[in-house]
Amino acid sequence: MEWINAELLPEHIVVRSLEEDMFDGLILHHLFQKLAGLKLDVEEIALTAANQRRKLTVVLEAANQSLQVEEQQAQWSVETIFNKDLLATLHLLVALAEHFQPDLPLPANVQVEVITMESTKSGLKSEKLVERLTGCGTDKDQPSKDVFDELFKLAPEKVNAVKEAIVNFVNQKLDRLGLSVQNLDTQFADGVILLLLIGQLRGFFLHLKEFYLTPSSPAEMLHNITLALELLKDEGLLNYTVSPEDPDGRPPPAQA
């Protein structure tokens, strides 16, 4: 319902119940026109049941045509929607969302258990079915794994090998400046090496007035790190949030 209400917010339409608010075709009419960018030739307000059913028929015919679904194959119909069948209504809304807004983050593998009851001469007969509302998730639906979280799951010797490779790479880039790095954990803490490395990698020179070459306080170190993160974002090299401070919220300690 949040998705529908967001789509129809400019028209000041609010859906509170899928069964009660969708069956007469009025909101489906507005939603389909908004999604498809089409104007349907149908009356705006239908007061009688016959007119509501006729309006719903026009809307569903247009929706099925856009979805390229034959009426016999559709998991909804004028009869089921008009009779406030929640499952049929959900099938229709999911199909519209997946077709017109494929990037909408619908939860994958949503299933519902349907129990049908039938009265027979020997009593009530029940049948249980499971219907799928949304499809199976793909790799792109899964949250991406953090490369460093995966790295630290490796054996210690493998982590050390990766750190050694990074140190070699950094030293190759900083060699022309007459600098070298031996310890990633400590020498990047004040932001100086990181700023100089970014400059070497991206081909620009940072004026010494823009950062502290020999920071002597936590505030100066924090300034350097913040500047480095801003440069990474500006260059499109950082697409997630990183705090310039330690995980406990404090700036890195000053080095003697």
C-alpha cells in the first residue's frame, strides 16, 4: 500500500484497504494511468454496481494489454477483483509493479497459503495450496558482501599477504615523492599518506595550505581524513558512507 500511496500522492488518494479500496476500479484506474502514462476513456466516478463493474472491466482490459497477459492466463479477473479477492488483487498489483517499475525492491519468494473450503454431502472438504506472489531472488537482489569483511574471514597468513601487496602498491605510487609505508595500521591514521596517494593516483597536486602535512593534534588529523574522504567521493571512488572517526566516535589519537 505504501507504493500505491506514494504513486498517487499528487492526486491526494490514500489507500487503507486493498480489498475495500480497489474493487470498484476507481483507484486502479488512477494507478494504471499514472504508471502507463495513458488516458482511459471511462467515467471518473461510478456509483452503481453495474457502472463500477463496467469501469473495472475497461481498466483490467487495458492493464492486461500492457502486461501482455491473456485474460484466461491472468491470475485475476473482473469477477475476483470486484468480489474483493485479496489474493487476486495482490497478483495484479505485483504484476503492475514488476512491469512498470522493475527496480522497485519487492521482497523475493513471497508465498501465501490458500485454503479452500467446499461443502459436500459428507461435510466440509478443505484443500490447501501455496501460491507464489513474487519470483525468486537473483544475485543482484542480495546485499553485496563487504570486501573487507570477507577478507578478514581468511586465514591470518592470507590477510597478511594481502596487506603486503597493498603496501607494495602504495610504495610504488609514493616512490616519486620519496616516501614509503611499512605499516598500514599506523601510517594512514593521520590522513597524510592517504591524501598524497590520492593525488598520485588521480594526477593532481594538493596545496599544502589545504591539509596538515605534519598534524600535531586529533583535530588536524581528522581534518586530513575528512578531506581525503571528500576527495574520494568527488572522484567517484567511494560510494558508501565512511566515518572519518574511529568506530567509537573519537578521532584517531595524536602520534608523538
